[in-house]
Amino acid sequence: SGTGLVYSEKFTVHQNQWDSSHPECPDRVTSIMAELDRRQLVSRCVQVQPREAAEEELLLVHTSTQMMTQTELQTLSNKYDSVYLHPDSFQVCALAVGSVLQLVDQVLTSELRNGFAVIRPPGHHAQMEEANGFCIFNNVAIAARYAQRKHAVSRVLIVDWDVHHGQGIQYLFQEDPSVLYFSVHRYELGSFWPHLSESDSNFVGSGRAEGRNINVPWNKTEMTDADYIAAFYHVLLPVAYEVTHRTTQYYSVLHSSTQYYTLLHTLLHSATQYTLYTVQTPC
């Protein structure tokens, strides 16, 4: 038992070859690992071996995968919103997904108490047929489906407090009552990326899944730790307790060390049985 930690230096290979100043860069994961080392936390975790996801696992939420030449990759990158592709992106992205699935397996078979994945590229903007917002494969969405298919998990709670709304996750599960998606994000009445009306609070899921999509959109900047904590205690937790869940997928971005500790502590204690915590670099 204990907390599993999965990471690979291969996550630094995916980088923008034509724009070295691109914000989605290898430093995002190396800085996290350096801080964990500085705080002597790595040695306290159980090291989990990463693996590449198989194509059938990627296809749990995506419609197709393919490999391309570098020229084809750059041409394709330009067709998407805030996406770049590297010749090794497919392998790195598959490794990111597979690393999360390694934790899912070990947490759900009680080999680990919980898991912590430091991976990139991130995933919550990726849609069924489209890369978007630095994201190529939707790591957390695939993990949720994998937990349901392989481990017979009946309900999943995904908590996303990245600064941007994870519209990819919302689109994938907005008609699925077995997945509750909660996102707190910067919105500013739609003026903040991804500029979608669907990121507002009135989008709550549809059909049998109505009420299973919860957006807390911030319409102003400089929200404090107290604002986030209030959203968790007064919006998220009452719903999470009402919708009993067996496995919990968390997707995060660090705002401050105090907030990070408080929110994670709250989530860990709200999970009824299994917890998988995935730090995918902020989008």
C-alpha cells in the first residue's frame, strides 16, 4: 500500500520544434519532480513503472490514431487550436495515458492506497476526434473509461481545477450519468479561453446525465484560496457525497501551496474507497 508515483524522463521529449518559447514545455514536469525531490517526497512514494497505452485503450474515448512524418505533423498542428506535434508525440502521449492506467490498475486492486501521476502532455481539452489546447489524448477520460471497463467501477467523479475549463471531458461525458464532472475555472463571461458558452454554469449535462456536469466559472480574476475552498465545500462536496462513488479521478493545477494542500486533503478524505490523483501539466 502507500502512494504510487509514476513519472518518466520521456515526458520531456514532446516539445515544440518551431517555437522554443511555447509554454507547454518539458520544464512543466521537471520542475514538479525537482520540487518533490527538494521536499524529500519521492523516496516516500512507491515508484510505478510507466507503460504505453495500447491502441484499444486509446480508442476507449478517441475514434482513431495514426503516425505521421514531421512535415505532416506540423501541417496538422496548424489546423488545431493551441496544439503542436513532435515526431515522438504519439509515443509520449501513449506513455502518459498508459502511466495513468498503471495507477488505475494498482489502486483498484489495492496494491496502492492512492496514486500520483506527473505526466505530459495534458489531456482535458482533447476531444473524441480532435486535439485541442496543448492536449492530444484525454488521459483522465480514458482512465475513467478504463476503470469502468476493466475494473467494473460503476461511478466516477472527475474534479478539475485547472485555470481553463476541460471542455474535452465535458463533451465526452455530458450524456453519461455514470461520470460526474466538476470543473472550477476562469471564465470571465466567455472572454477567457476556450471562449465557450458551454463552460458556463448552466451546462449541467443532458438526458439521464442532467446534473452530472458542474461548472463553477469565475467571472473575475484574482480569486483567492478561500474562493476555491468555498467552491469545494459548498458546491462539490455536497454533490460528491450524494453521488456515492468508488473511484475518483482528480485533475489539477497548482494555484498556491496552501490551497493545493487544503483541496487535495479535502478530496482525499471525501473519496469513499479509491483515489487516483493525476497532475497533468496545466493547460
